[in-house]
Amino acid sequence: MDHFPSQAAGSALLLVSHHLCPYVQRAAIALAEKGVTFERVNIDLADKPRWFLEISPLGKVPLLAVCNSDGSRDVLFESSVICEYLEETRDGRRLHPADPLMRARHRGWMEVGSSILSDLWVYETTQDRAQLDAKRQVLASKFATIEMELKSGPYFAGADFSLVDAVFAPIFRYFDVFDAIADNGIFAGLPRVQAWRKALSERPSVKAAVGPDYADRLMAFLRRHDAVLLHQPSFSAA
């Protein structure tokens, strides 16, 4: 595709995406939770189209193209910005607490989620077993901290699904694939985190945020990087 994709008549939003990107999933989940109709186009991040590079200041997905009433388009970038825009401009389910203090705390926990994604990038791509083990311990420590923050569930803040949940759902999805390779032990002794993970996996918006071939694509990605994770014995047996 050598030009910006066209939007169907009456379609106000176009999500520029990649099959595996967890940040795209955040935006897709938020759009679904808001009940907003949108189109989605996937690009190859290993061979980024010229039109994409012209409108993406950081060369990253997601982008959200907003079609204006006069036919012009504005492009938003960065998943957190897109999610906040949807919260401010679209009716439907509130994804942030109404209380300013709690809203600020939620934004802080969203940043924790982003830090975990940075850890996961190393965890899933490293070819060094010592580095894998070190990152496993970092991830286990962060989820142990989250365990103390969680209360009755089923979601981060209780009964109401929030943007924090939209951030963490793609994180847990990684482990659906990782756990099929070996027992990583990261969630051992964390019953609230485990219950939260299960609740998010059953949410329709979370299920719909990726294609049916997600697991196969992630496994292919791990093989291309010759990730040591693929050869990691179960933690419980280590």
C-alpha cells in the first residue's frame, strides 16, 4: 500500500495497526468499550509505508485518523493520547474514574503497565538466559506489587472496567503464549493477579483486539529472534 488508506463513507475513525502491537490493542479495546465504530488497517513495521512515515512522527503504531466534517483528517499518535481522546470525546462507558485523584492514580498504574511492556520486550527477544532470568525476577516483583493494589475485582478498580485494564490485557495475552512454552512462575502465589488475568481474557473487547492468528504470529516472532524463551525449562522444575 503506497498511499494513505481511504476510509469508508460515514467512517469517522481509522486505526493504523500492527498484528502484534500491545499498544494498538489498548486503543482497540478502548474503542470497543466505548462502542465506537472504526476501521482498522495493519501495516508491516519491518517495511513501513512511506505514507505512514509521513504522518507518524515517531514511526510507531497506533495511529488514529479522525475524519472531520469537512473531509479533512487529523492523525493522533501514541496509545495513551488516543485513549484519553476517546474518553474525552465519546459517550458510552466511562474508562477513567470521575474523581481526579483516583484518575491520576489510574494514569500512574497505566505507566506501570508501560514499564512492564518494556521489560517484556527484553524477556521475549533476548538470547541470553541470564538476562531472561533477571527479567523474570523483575516482572515477578512488579506483579507482586500489583497484587497488593488489587482488591475484590474482577477488574483493576473492582466492578468497573477501566483504561488500566485496557493496558494490562495485552500484557497478560503475551503470557497465554509464553505459558504454552513453559511455566514461567511469574504469577505464582498471586491469586488476585491470576483472577484479574482470567477476567480480562474473557472480556469481549479484549478478545476482539487481536486476530485469530495472534498466537501463531507471536510464536513466529520468537523464532525469528531465536529467543531463549523458546528453550526455557519450566521455572518450577528449574
